[in-house]
Amino acid sequence: MDQSGSYSENAEYESETHTVVLAINYLFNERLNLSLTGTYTQSDAEMDQLRNYSGLSEPASYDYDLSTVDEYSDLDIRQIDVSVGADYKVDDNFSVGFGFTYLEYDDDEYGGDRHDDSGDAYIANVSVSYLF
């Protein structure tokens, strides 16, 4: 039994992403540099529902239920990233810095009620630099 072709016809997949970034650096004085960065991203994507394709040379010996596959490919994601930081130059060779970042990831589509991939993260960092 020769089976050639595809079980389903090609499905359209469309995606769109928009990003806005704002970054500010402020040299407070010779030794202190302050920074603020914000990023907002909105992503949307969707796939057409798969339909059975009758181009098989022989009837398929299996019958998969593909009726909800397209829902798993839908995306409605919002991301927010805000960072603040400061670098202080102790002397010509030595500097210290600190920063704080807030990340928010909100996925309104994937997996329906079964999966919730949304969440927040808070990240703090400290740096020490020495120039030789």
C-alpha cells in the first residue's frame, strides 16, 4: 500500500511583533553614571485550523484528531523589561556598580487553562571593575 502526500493541507501561520525601547543614561558627575532602560514587546501569532487533505493515493490507516492543533500555535505575549543602574568610578582604575531589573512575561494564549507560562522576575546585580 503506497501512501504519499500529506495528511493535512498547508496551513497559514501569521505572526506579528512590536517592540518599543527607551534608554536613558545620565552622567550625574565625573564619577557617577545613572541608567534607566525600558522595553515593551507585544507578540501575536496564529495558525489556521488544519483540514484533512484528500491528496493521499491510498486512504490513511490512521485517523489523528488535529482539530485543536492550531490553538497550541496561537500566541498573545506581552513582555515588559525595566532596568535601573548606577556605576560609580572610585578612582581612575576602580569602579563599582549596581543594577536592578524587573521582567514581566504574560502569555494569554498558550495551552488555555492547562498551562500558565506567565510570570515575573526580579534580578539584582553588583559589579566591581578594575582596569590594569
